[in-house]
Amino acid sequence: MTSSDYNLLTTLLQIEDQNRCLRLVTEVLCEFYDDEIGDFRVRHNPKFTYAPGDIPIMLVAHCDTVCYQPVMRIGACTANDGVSTAITNMDQAPLGADDRAGIFIILKLVAAGYRPHILLTTDEEIGGGGAIAAAESIATPDIKFILELDRMGSNDAAMYDCDNKEFKEMLRGYGFTPVSGTFSDICFFAPEWDIAAANLSVGYYHEHTPWEMLVIKEMENTIKIVMQILDNVDNFPYYKFEPCEYKPSYYQHYFYDGDDWDYQGAMDDINFRAEMSYIAHKEMTKKKKKKKKKQEDSHNGKRSNS
């Protein structure tokens, strides 16, 4: 990692307000995506920013973090493997690499000349408010698949409700292991748009806790792999969202008892609240579809009688 990369990363981690982060990153995207003669492609509102690109793959990251105090001092530490270098918050509070690491990766790819579709969201950590807004207001994009950059670890591809086997095999070919998951932004718009999606590891660990760390080597490896995927875009088909046949367990109640965290990645009940918001959204979507179908059936019945 160069000194300029490190400065960019630490700057992103130290932006406390998600809306300020969204505005600043949007300004950068406008410089790369909007044409000087008036082709303004970047669409921004308080909940999300969408930049349609020239590469038919969408990259997603969220601007909010779980940080209960500003990130002031960032230092180096040894990663879980005892060898790799990681960075952490020296004030023993969450670092916010979830998901400022994803934001950093997107900026690096754009600076390298790649122009995929990009969606930046807000409020992922408290229920995906930005993703819901995007799903409701963005017309189905002309893309082949969606990659979110918001997963812990080094080689996970969290699939959630998507079970497209060909898509999974493609991801395995790039070194990612498809795994189940509970919730993230792609849960909202991937099924809405009928496009397969996966959430890729970006190198952070112990998210939402005072021991959160970001393993630089693993984040840089994800950047390299995503570059390879973008370079090979012409070799990919459109991957359809194929829902899982089984009903996954969406949530589990996490808590803090004042002494220790009940799992690595929990902070109070924030995961529980976010996942319950996702469940509520799914139920509401089902009701809307059922109501729409009932209205269509009623209308078709009236037409046939006439």
C-alpha cells in the first residue's frame, strides 16, 4: 500500500458522518463519470448515490459504520494469522472498515480507469434504508450481476437468498467460497431487479467491536480479483436471481451483557434490528405482490366476462 493509498483509507475511516462520506465520494464519482459537455450520469440523493457505468457489473458499498466515537488514532497491528499487517483503532473502538473498506476499493477501481455501475448506500447497519430507497426508485439496470464489497474475512461470497449455481461456480473460479448470510444491502434490490448478487470479503474482522481490524493484504487481494472480473466482463452471461428453495434463518438475537460480546461482529442488538427490518420489508413486498396479483386477476376476470 502506497502512502497516498494509506492516506485515502485513513481519511475515509475518520469521516464520522455517513452523509458527509456519501457527499464526498459522490463528488469524486462525478469527476470521473459525468461528462464535461453535460452528460450527468451520477444520481445522488440523501439515501444513496447511483453512477451508471460502461461495464455491466454493479459494485455496492455502504457509507455508514458502527462507531460509537470518532476514529482519531489508527495504528498497525498483527492480524489473526500472526504474520499479516492490519490496521485498527488505537482508541479501542470500532474502526469502521465495515464498510469504508468497500468504499476505498471502489475509489481505487475508479481511479484505475474502471467504470462499472456503482451504488453507494446509507443506513445499512440499521436496516438498509438506502438500499430500500434504491430498490424503489432505480429502474432495473442493464447489468450481468452485482458484487457488494461488504463482507468480513478474505474469500467469502455471501449469497443470502440467491442460489444461482452457475454464478456460484464463477465466483469459485476467482477464489471465493459461496456461503450463506443473514442480511446486507443486496438482499433488497437483487431480487427486486431479478439479478444475481454476492457480497465479497474485503479483509475486515471483528466488525462492530473495539477489536475490529482491517488486513491490508486481504483487502488488496480483493481489489486485484475484482479487477480481473471487470476485465473479463465480456465472458460472463447475465446471471438471474434464483431464490433458495429452503427458507433460511434470517436472524439471531445478539446482545452485550456489559462484560463481553456474545459473538465477533456484534454491537448491542444492531444486527438484530437490521435483520428484523429486512424481514419486515420482505413481508411487505410479498403483500404488495399478492395485492397486485389479486387486482390483476380481478381485472382479467372482468374483461373475460365482458
